[in-house]
Amino acid sequence: MAAATDPQQTPAERLIARTIGATWLLYAVGGLYIAGPVLGWTLAGMACWRLYAGPALAPELRAPPLGGIVWVWILAMTAMLLALWFGHAANDLSAGQTIKSSIGWAKGWALLAVFPFGAAVLDVRPEIVYRAVCRLGRQTLILIPFFLIAPLAHLPELLYVSPLKVLGGSSDEFFTVMLYTTEPGVGTARWQFFAPWSPAAGMVAVVYILCAIEERDRRWKIVGIVAGVLIALLSASRLALVAIAVVWPLAHIVARLSRPATWWIAAPGVLATGLFAPTVLTFVTQAQADFSGARADSSRVRAALGRIAVTRWRTEAPWFGHGIVERGPHMVEYMPIGSHHSWYGLLFVKGAMGAVALGVPLAYSLIVTGRLALRDPIGRVGLSMLIVLFLYSFGENLEVLGYLFWPALVLIGAAARRGSERRHEA
């Protein structure tokens, strides 16, 4: 297996491995929010050159035809940009605001297309991502004791805000270096590590655990999994714990659906579920109540933000949305309307067109990687990453976190390439 310093790595793989390895350094200087989009567009530029120079390259260096997954994300994120422009025009927003929002699109939604495109064309090996994530896990394990000691030693929560914030971002949170945060109303410490807030750290933890599981070297695997689990636990993210318990088993079940043994094993479970359906339903209902009650104030604010977003979308701007994010009223603590939820946010800002532009490629990719998972391990990995995106689309705004979970997008691109190669070989 190639290690993160393997000289046989391609330039694209070295860029990816070194960027992952430099995560903590980039976070310390406030450059993490910038590095993700820069890397994504750099890989896309390299991929465009590879396609342009394809006829002059050796056959083994030529990229296979772009698969459906890559194309659907490119078209969908282009539609997202068009929805943005239409929304700005419909709401009479200034040209300056439109340019600013277009740059935001390039740093956000566009990454869902450029990373899979770059990874698919440049033939990025998944093993490079797995090992780089585990190496980052080792760094994190070294730093975790310091984070745990910080609140006990009464060190300040906020260390500093990087001056790089002048380069632009939706808020200072993306350039803030935090040791820990204190949970309102409870007083307990909660950690966000190199993410802008704790639930985002939980999402990164899920992606990293799924990568570490695929690592072949047992020592690195253990390091990566332990680091990911600790991040998820210390972030106190409810959704992260659910995702850890659900995503990997679900992806493996899908990957084994073509095996008769899977159906024989599943049959008793299906029968039992039918027999005990009322009990199961009661358990699920109680679990949902406990999930929301774990942070009642947070759940209340999230629900209110969703109701405001849907009401104003339906009554004011159903097709192309309001064009920009707006702050909510006092009842939601002035948080942006539609935040904490990709679908509500899309409906409010980009209308029905924006929601369709995310829903179609996500559904299509889940189906395609699900089929690929029956025949190839990278299909299972791509499927698991897409399930993570689907789950977190209901708890986070995917647009602003693309700079963090981009390794998942690289693996989706690797799965897309493998699917294209299989079709080309057939």
C-alpha cells in the first residue's frame, strides 16, 4: 500500500495527502477554510488539462469517459449557480452582491462537483486518502489531552481569530481557533477541534472513521478509528453517534444484497419486525423524543428556523428563493434562516430549483454507488460517504462545510471512475 510519503504518488495524490496532513497547521493559521476550495479547483484544473492533453498521453494515463455520477453533479451544481443568479435578479439584488454570492458558490456548492471530477479524471487511489486520514488521526490523538486539560485549567475558550478572515467567509467562526466551548444552560465543556462548530466536527469524525475502517494496516486502522471516535464523543454530536452506528452497517448490507445468504439472514429479522411492529414503533418514537430532548433548546431553535424558512419560501419566493441568507428573529437567536438544514436553507435561498439541484444528483449517486457496491469495494465506500451527506443534509448546511468533508467527495469521485471503467471494460 502507498503511504502518505510514497514517492510513487501522483502529483494529485501528493496534494491531497499533504493537505490532509497539514489540517492542524492550516487550522492554526486560519487557512483551513481557504485550503479546501483552493485544492478542489486546483484538482479540477489539473483534470481539465488531463482531458485536453489526453490524445497525446500514453493510453494508461488517459482518463476513461466521465461517468454519470460526475456529470450529474457538474450539471446540478451549475443549475445551483443559475438558481443563485435568477434569485438575485428576481429580488433586485446588486451586481456586487451577485458577484459575492457567486464566489461563495465556488467555495461551497461547487466543491460537490469539482472534487469528484478531479478525483475521477486524475485517478486518485482511495488508499492515499485512508492513510492520510489515519496519519491525521495520530496528530489528533497527540493533541486531545491538551484539549481535555484546557477547561480544567480554566484556559480561555477562544484563543484568537486569524487575520486571514479578511479573505472572506460567511462568519468569523471559520477563522477562529477554539480550545473548547461551554454548553449553554449545562455548563459542560464541548470540543469542536478544527471545525467551526461541534456538530461539524462530528460529521468530520464520521467521514474519518469510515476511511480508517478501510485502511489495511492494522496499526494505522486502530489509530484512525480511535481518533475518529474520540472526536465524535467529545464533540457531543447526536447525529454523529447515529451516523457511526448506521452508515457502515447499512453500506455493507447493500453491498451483500446479491448474496442469497443475506436474504436468508434478513428474513427472520423482517418477520420479527412485522410481529413486533407496535413495540418497534414505540421504541423509535421514544428514541426520537430522547434525541430531541438531549438538547431541547437546540432542537427548538432548529425547528423554528425550519418553519420560518419553509413559510417564507412558499409565500414569498417559491421558484428561485430569496437569493441571499437572512438573519432570523430573536426567537431563533438571530441565527440565519434555514441554517442547520441543507434543504430548508436551499428552499429559502435558492427555492425549489436549488432543492432539486441537490436532490437529483444525491439520489442518482446513491443508486449508482449502491449497484457498484455489489461488485466493488470502492462502490461500498462511495455509498457510505453519500449516506453521510444525505444524513447530514438534515442537520447541517452542506454548502459551508465542503471545505472540511472534501475527502468524502474525493472517494465518491474514485467510485465514479471505477464505475466508468467497469462499463468501459464490459
